[in-house]
Amino acid sequence: MTTMNAISQNTYGGTEVLHQVQLDRPAPGPSEVLVRVRAAGMNPTDWKHRQFPGLVDRLPLVLGWDVSGVVEAVGFGVAVHQVGDEVFGMLPYPHGAGAFAEYVVAPARALVRKPAAIDHVQAAAIPLAALTAWQALVDVADVQPGRRVLIHAAAGGVGHFAVQIAKELGAYVIGTASAPKHDLLRELGADEVIDYRNQDFTAVDPVDLVLDALGGDTALRSLDVLKPGGRLVSISLMNLPGQLAEEAAARGVRATAMLVEADQAGMRAIADLVAAGRLRAVVDAVFPLDQAAKGHQLGDTGHVTGKVVLTIP
């Protein structure tokens, strides 16, 4: 087979710009592997990049960063994977997009072995969102036991992983979400939940860390709930890092904007938690590749609980 199916777009806009196309099957170069994609996770960054150039300004464009599948071929020098391995991970963000296809080439060390206890759908739901939460909480904020952590959009893709990881780190976790999602957050480990629709999150006792995926006014108001010396980590592309940092400094706190990065060490830590049954993905909906537009339509509502996943037969 020299071609493959993929979901591509030739312009930016609504879900109508997405089309299934036939593309040449890629070949792995040095330090790369070719993966036969079994499932691909969808993230808010996919709906955003479908609509606007953003961080990835190229057309035609195949979106998707989360991948779970089987190694089909290895490039020169690859020693960490071999043909037949079941792997999962995140393609390099932002320029490595391309998971919404039957095959994808990835740097070998962007991927790790898929835990045997989960299927490809569960595995595909994990990488980008869980890595974002891990890097924010562990690498940037260095969350320690007993710290108070406020997580906005706690039932969303990044948020529901952040709740679980923060609890693993020994934190006291407060999550914001609509009331119907509160039971899920408590099940995942949240100590306190706030209905953002009719409760003011700034009324909580001061916290050491805010993880913000919403940006804008929510990020600015969140600075007021931080303890002196506390930190806000923003993963929203809607914030202006300079302005947020200035506002934080005026309040005696810190604000950091971050983008997730492909990270094999982080993926291994996440895979270990998954294998031990201490971290799981909540999957809201699953669609076949040729119905990718339906996944985007669901994402556009802004009310996804956990993740949306595409399957590739």
C-alpha cells in the first residue's frame, strides 16, 4: 500500500472545511518510526487550528497530535521500538500534527509502549492532555504534598487528568465545572468542587497554584486567589503572557504561560500511572475517521467531558 486515508483541510473555517483525502503513505527517516494509527485523540487545539492559522500556518493541513497504534516500520538508528510494538504518545507540538490519518511518522522517542491494560481508544485519549497536566504540575509548578491547587475546566481534557495527577502528588484539589460534572470530579479525586455558573471561585481560601485552561478574565481574576508567592500556570492560547505576568507581579504572585512538549520521560511516568490503575482517561465520544467533522462539532460546543477520540479501522 502506497497511499492512505487522512482528514485534511485546504482552508480555515468551520467543520465543512474537513475532507477525507488520499495521501502518499509517509516513510520514517533516521530516528523515526512509522505508526499504523489505530486511534487518534482530539483536543481543543484541533478545533482552534481548524479555524485559524494559530501556531501552525500551513495548508493543506492534517490535524491531530495524539496517537495510539502499532509500529509498522522503523528508520535508521531506532533502538527503542521495533516493528509490531503497540505504542502511544504525542506528535511534536505544534508543528508535528498529522495523527488524523491511517499512518503517521513520529520521532521514536516521542512514543512509549502502550500499557496492556488499556485499549487504543483509551491510549489515544491520554497523551497531549495528560502531558500538559504533568508538565504544568510537575515540571513547572513542582507541586508538593499539602499544596492547594485550583484547576479550571476540571472536567475537560487537561483538567480531568490534572485532578488525578495533582492528587497523586498529594495536593488538595479544587476544581471548577458545571454541577452535572461534580460527581465525576469527586470520583477522580477532587476535594472541593465549584459550579462556575453560580459560584464565585474567587471566594475560595487562597491557593498555591492555579492551572488555567480558559484564559482571559478567568486568568486575571485567578491571580486574586493566589497566596503571596503563589503561581498561575496558563495553558490557554487566549492569554497575552506579558500582560498576565505584569498583573501577577503587581499582586506579588507569578504567572507562567506554557505549551506542551513531546516528552518521553513524561509519557513514561504517565504510562506507569495508567498501568497501575491510578490515572485514566474519560472518553466522551468516539467517531470513525471518516466522521472526524462530528468530533469537531462536539468540540466546538465547548462542553466535552474528558476527550473525543477517532478510530481508524
